Amino acid sequence: MTHGIEVGRVAALWRYPVKSMAAEALDRSDLGWHGLAGDRRWAFVRDLPARNDFPWLTIRQKPGLLHYRPWLAEPDRPDASPVLVTTPSGEKLDVDGPALAAELGDGVRVMKLNRGLFDSAPLSVLSTASLDGLSRLLGDAEVDPLRFRPNLLIEAGDTAPAFPEEAWIGATLTVGGARLHLDRRDKRCMIVNVDPVTARRDPGILRAIARQRDVCFGVYASPVEPGPVAVGDPVVLTAAER
């Protein structure tokens, strides 16, 4: 199927050069087989017993990671650029230098993986309609999309139903010069409770998602055709390919 339905436009793009640290807002990016260029290529690892299968240092253990702001020294080479991190005190440190690891805790070390350090899939997609739907579940409270650490935020329009991206699972989105397959719902954890600005916890966020949305919010996606994407690009939905 080559023709589809325009379901919205890209409202925002974010990458996370270091897993669980602050987001980097983008006007445009290349989307490759391993997600947005430069996304989650670095992570900090804790020394844990071998039986533990989740070694990453994340917002779950250290909410203050949100106040560490990674940035690329050579933004034109996002997958090869040195990465620096501005700490909450304003100091600028190399992501792979000993000073940053020491600041983050005993037994913490950094790891880089060129394919990205993703929990489940290389792309997270969320719509403004879903944010509005969750806001209503929370008594019309304002909901910051960065609680959910998406890569693509889609402005779905005023007439879109709540949580529209869940109905797109199994289909393909064309976004700018790229295409991505919508794989499955994004099952959430307590990280969504952490305010991305203050790092304070609000357990009511995950509680509402658990009670009303089966603990899921947004969707995971995988690239099926690399290409450039940009804020303002139309988002076109086509049927699942057979």
C-alpha cells in the first residue's frame, strides 16, 4: 500500500545521548536502523551481582540524573561525536571521564554501544491526544511529555480520539523521509512518576496509567526505512505490510 492517511505532524523530537539523563530537543535528525542518530548511545552501569539483569543506573535509582544535561561537542556527527555533560553544579565533564562516574556513585562506570542502549525498542512514539487523555484522567492536570521520554511527539489534531497511536499498532508511519513500524504498547514503570524539571515523585501518574490504561502509555516503534525527520513533518499512516 503506497497511499495513506495523514494523522498529524511532528510536534517535537527528542534524543537522550545518555540513558536517563536530560533530553536534547532537536529540530531535525537522521533516523537510522538504531533509532535517532546519537540516541541513548551511552549509559552508566552499576556493579551488581551477576544474577541481576538490569545493570543500568537510571532515574529509578537516582532521580537527579534528570538534572545532568548531555550535549554533543560535534553535533554534525551525532553517532561519533564526543559527549559532554553539564552537571547540576554547572561543571562540564566528559561522559567517559572518571570525574563524572565518581560523581554518580561508587562502582559506577560508563558504557557505549553504537546500536543504542534501549530497554525494549529503538523508538518511543507519543501523541498530544494521549497527553490530553491522560490529563483528563488526572483531573485536568498538566502533563509534561518528557515524563515519558518519547523520541517523537505527534500533534494529532483536535478531532483525534484519545490515545490514537494504540490503534496504529501493526501499521507503518511515514515521517519525513523515514518510515517506522508501530510494534506494541509501551508498558510503563515508576520512572513516569518523576517530574522532569523538579525530579519530585508523584505516584498518582503511574497509578492512573495502571488503573485506566493497563500500565501502558504511548507505543514502541522500529525503523523500516531510514531517513531524515524534522519538527513539522507530516505523519502519514499506512496499513500493515504483508
